[in-house]
Amino acid sequence: MAVPVGTTFAADGGDPRLKVGDALPETYVAPQSRLLHDPNVTFEEYHYYAQRTRAEEDELATTETQTTGILQVIFPPKSTPAFKDPLGEGISSSGSSPLREYDPEKCSAAINSMNLAKNHERMTITDREWTNASRAFRTATWAACFYLITTDILGPFGIGFSIGTLGWGPGIALFTTYGLMAGYSGYLLWKVFLGLDSYEFPLKNYGDLAFRLYGSVPRYIVNLLQSIQLLCGVGLIVISNGQALSQVSKFRLCYAVCCLIWALCGFGIGQVRTLQKYGWLANLAIYINLLIMFVSMGVMAHSPPNYKISVLGSAGGAVNPETITPDPTTGEYPPIRHYGAMPNSVNGFVGSINGLMQGVYAYGGAQLFVEFMAEMKRPRDFIKAMWAAQFLIYSVYMIYGCYVYHYQGQYSYQLSYQGVSPYGWQVVGNMLAIASGLIAAGLYGNIGIKVLYNNMLMDLLRAPPLTTKSGKILWAIIVPIYWSVAFIVAAAIPDFFGLVSVVAAFCIVQFCYSFPPALALGFYIKKHAMQVGEGFDPVTGTVTRHDNGIKRWIRGFMSGPWYMNVWNIIYLGGALTTAGLGAYAGIEGMIKAFEDPQLNAFSCKSPLDLSAASTA
């Protein structure tokens, strides 16, 4: 059975639940003296410091008086008040209080000027300076995190399309299931983060979780997939914004220029380096998306669908094109249809699977959860922000998706605000979506560049940290390169929502549904495999284990809530199956897209221009 935490760590030479102000033991090998990703650091050492960090956070939470009113939730501050050093030492601001306050920009200035990729520079940092620098940069509130999560995930404009390819029953059931499972995955990531993150060994990104549980190769795989997903996410938004602008200009502006404009805008918005600066932008993006929803809902209730554009990306076009084909003699379009079950498809199940993967993409956001938790003052509060965001997102998806499908049926377009027929309201929806999309693309680009910078440039090429002057200059150079590559990759592929399906299958499903149970399985097995007398000794820096090998892993699997380990394996298998189906459908769609001559973003003719499509 699982060993009580207090017993385990007392036997190891120290209780992590130290009171604030107690003397902390000195480690034999200081964490700041280790490599950035040191394979010699064991799970026991990570877990020991994580326990101690959580204990300190909990202790400080009881001594600080914080009130969160309704205005703080609606308009959250960018950060919490300055952090206090529990020992009253280190780099401090002026003041006579025993618990001295720290300005995040000043407290770690000395450390920020160092290249932490170089071991000889890290050796000059004291234990107190190292942990205080980590404390100082954990300033985000749970309310700000709520807005970041909602901005990251919320994308309701393809939900009507997805329900149209699946039917009422399967569509609602699958979106409900995906919403619950996405929340459960967030819960698993939260539990693993709390057990591995600490001031001494701060977690920075999703790949760090894989490294601390499974080693370097899984970390490289996770970082590669995350980089691909974020790059494609930026590219997809650039292309969708380009389509919106081409529709607004009535196709008089060259389509390639329409897309290139937003890539150039990314050169500017990408210069924002910290998530803290995105707080008010994330807040604004949510209200813009809600405004687009309300406007489009009103228009749909009083006008017919945009019949002509339905051939380019509607539910009927994906499942059965005959349902959107006008009568050759009268020119009238078929009436709006609804399906209780999955509609009959002339493309087999490929069309429905593509719609399904649109639903998966709608909940895809877990790849950024670790980055959000890494900047929170109290990571324990993340679960509150995450479930609140998931509830809001699910409610919006169900209300808006069902509304769109009710009024537009098989004509539900993949970008709902482009599926309304009045041109004036198309302009309103497109311009609002452009603003919201650019904010989301900036967020994706910010994290994507950090993943590449921290794991490739700093780790392999010993690049300076982003907090140094040379690091900031290097960031300014990388941003336009990153956005240019994202534009080129997305622009070269003609099948827009086919690309969404491929990205969802290979990347989004993994981060949101496959990786979380795999990480939780490894974490709980290692945690529950520890016995009384085993663990990390902070005085000598040694780790004690009584056994190794299969016997230890079986004990870890069967100890504690073993049934949750079984469930996580089943969950992992289901997620991989979904990914396989999505990959098949997406690849089949992409093959057909490249077989038939179609427009891409390197052409002056917009794919939304039906006259161009007819002459292609």
C-alpha cells in the first residue's frame, strides 16, 4: 500500500512540510549546479523538492490575505502582489519588514544576466538566489489563467459543421465526452505537475514532464510534436484570417497578399515575450469571440445560409455533396436537413471522421497547460481555473453549435461567421474574427518559439536566456523567421480543414488525450513504488532504493488506486485509436486535395471566390 508522505520523508532525513522560516537543509549537489536537463536527477529528488515547494506555497497562502471579487475575475490583474521571501534573505527591495517584498523584474536581475546553459555561471548562484528567482516569476493569478485557457481553447465556429457531419445524437454525445475527457486530462497534468515541479527544479514546458518520467527521447518527441502543432496553429490562423480578408474585399485584393498581411502583423505581436503581457489581450479575445457568436446567431435566425459557399467547406459537402447541390433546372438549393443519427455519407466514414477531428481540435489546449502552471504563484489553483474554463467552453460549444446546426443544417460552414448570407454581416464577423485570431496566433507563436528556444537553442547551442539583452535581440530575430515558416507551411496546403484534421490527429489528440494518461501512469507507478526508508536525502544528496526492475514497477502499479492505472491504460488506448482514425481520414482527404487542382495561399485567387473555383 502507499506509504504516508510524512513517514517517507522523515525516514529520508527531512520532512518537506517545513514551516516558513525554518532552516532548509543544504543539498550535496545544489540544483543550480546541475545541467538544465540532467539525466542524473532522479524521480525521488524531483518529488522531494516538489513536496517542499507545495508545502511552502500552502503555508504562505494561510498568512496572506487575498480577496478575489467579481471585478478581479472579469478583469484579472496581470500578476499577484510581489513575492515574499519566506526567509527574509536574498536580493531584496528596500524596506524593514522581516518578510521582504520582491519585484519580479528586479529580484532576479543578477541571475537573468547570466547564461544558465553554461555550468560555470550557474555555479556562482547561491541556493537562496536560485529559489528566490523561481519564486519571483510565479506571479499569475488563477483568474488570469482562466482567461488564458479560454483564449487558448475556445473556438466555437466549427462546432455546427462538426455536428452536421455527425448528426444530433452522436455530435452532442461526442462533444460532451470530449469535454469531460479534456477536463480529466487537465486534472492529470495538474497532479503530475504538482508532484514534479519545484523552486529548485522548475518545470517549463510539456516536454519537461516527459523527460522527468521517461527520459530524453520522449522529451524530444513531445517537443517536436508540440512545435509542429503550434507552428501549424499559427499558420492556420494566418490562412483563415487571409480568407476572411479576401471575403471582406470581395476578392479584389490578391489572396496571397491577404494572408501575407497577417504574417507580417505577427512580426510585431510576436515581440511580446511573456505570457503576463498577454493577460488583457486574452481577456479581450474572449469577449470578441462571444460578440461574433451573438452577431452570427442573430443573422442566422433572420436570413438563409450562404448557399453558394457551402460547396467549399460545409457539413453536406464533407458527407454528401448531393444535399447541397442546386437543382439543375430551377437552380434552387435543397431544403435544410437535420439528422438524428450519423448521416449517410458517399465518402464512407471519412467525412464524419473529419468532422469528429474538428471537435477534437475544438478542445485542444492542454499542450499549453504546463506553461500556464509554470507562471502561477499557486499552481494548486490551476484546477479551479481549468474546470471553470472547461465548463464555459463546453456550454458555449453546445449552445452555439446546436444553434448553428438548427438554422443551417447541412449548410453549416466550417467557419460559421463566413456562412451567413448578408455581405455586411460577413464583414463584421470576419473583422472581429481577424482580431481574435491574431491574439490567439500570438499566444501560440509565443509558446512555440519558447519551446524551440529553450530546448534547442539553449540546450544544444548554449544560446543566452531570453531575459538577457542578447537573448532579447535573438528573440526579435527569430520571431519573423518563425511566422514566415508558419505561413509558408500552411499556405502550401490547399485543403484547409483537411489540414486541421491531420494536425488534430498527429498532435492535438496526443497532447490532450494520449500523453496525460501516459504521464500519470508513469508518475503514479514511480510514486507508489517507494517504500518506507526509501527516497531522497537532502543532506547527502543520495537516493535510497531497496529494489529495482519489474518487481518495483508491479508494486507501483498495484499500490494506491490501481484501478485508476487500469483506467488510464484504457483511456490511452482509446485516444490512440481516435488518433489513428483521424490520421487515416485526414491523410485520405489530403491525398484527394492534391490530386485535384485546387487553390492555395500562393495564388491571387481566393478559395472562397466561386468564380475562381469554376475556372480553375
